[in-house]
Amino acid sequence: MSTRRITLVAALVTCLTLALSAGVASAQEATRVGIVNPARVFGEMQETKDLKAKLEGDRKALEGEVQQRQQKVKDLQAARDLLKDGTPQYQEADKTFMKEAIEFDTWSKITQAQLQGQQKQQMKVLFDKIVTATTTVAQQKGVDLVLADQRPELPDNLAQINVEQLRAILNSRNVLFSNAKVDLSNDVIAVLDQQYKAGGGGAASSAPSPAPGGAAAPAPAPAKK
């Protein structure tokens, strides 16, 4: 083999080696992507399950208090209506009834606003925990980018929704296909449950839910003419 041919062969080998090295480096530097379904994580994490149980107990307790307050207002109204209109006794009973009804209406509105604020704060806290747990899992697995997998379900009967609603559902789907290997949801749930257990389980604060229908106070009945 001539010197020139040997030189050409060596050059080709060098080029192939460089190309392979570049390919390996490129593969190593490729961005690794994962997905997490926040809605699923939120629904399956143990802290949410415990929170739902507590909310149900608080809801029943609050509903009982609402019924007691409503009944008191109704009783005062009924007692007033037994009296003769225009008498001092009727006027005094009407005053007591109106005062109680207004206090109940004010209490209902304040309680509703407070509960909604507490619930929004609780949801924000849980979502922040999901984000932090996702970061932990991604770093452990060497994932560079994690997408929120949102895939709203279509109703079985499309006649139940209009065109705009269908378009909104389809447009909100941000993942059309994913390999099960890139789904980190189970790992995130495991991290959250581990952290929750380590923190004492049900020690997380929660807000009671409002009573059904907003617990609106009955409108005070006008005094008899």
C-alpha cells in the first residue's frame, strides 16, 4: 500500500471517529422530556384524600350550624306573626326578628368569603408542593423539561356540548401522545406521599367547605301592614 493510500485511509478513519464521537455527544446532550398530569396527582396524593375527608366533616358541621341559625330566624318570624300587628309586643318581636335575620345574612356572607379564600390558599399550597416534587423527581431522573399533561375528556355524547365548547376542550389538550416511560406522575405521587407521611400525615391545615347552596339567609319578611 502506497504512502498516499495509507494517509487517505487514516484520514477516513479519523473522520469516522470524529463523526461517531460527535454523534455520541449529541445524543448525550439531547434534551430529556417528561410529563406529569397535575389533575391526577392532585386527586391521588394522600394529602388530598385526607383533606377531602376533613372537608366533608367540616361541611356537615357547618351545615348543622346553618340550619340552627335558619331555624332560629324562622321561629322568631313565626312568633312575631302570632302577635297583633301594630301593638308594642308585635313591634318588639319584629325588631328582634329583623336583627337576627340581618345578623344571619351577614354571618353567611362573611363565612362564605372566608372559606373561599382559605380554600384557594390551600389549593395553591398543594399545587406548589406538586411543582416542588416534580422538580425533585426530574432532577433524580436527569429530566430537563417536564410538561403538564392536560387531556380533558370529551363527553360520550357530543350533542351535550356546542361547537365552541368542543373547540375549547380540543385546544386545551397539550399532549397528544406520550410513551409511558416519560410519565412521571406515579413518581411525583410517591414523593408527595413520602413527604406528607414524614411531616406527620394529617398535620396539614385545611379549610372547611361552605354549606350547599351558599347557606344564604332567608329574606326578612316585611312587617304586617
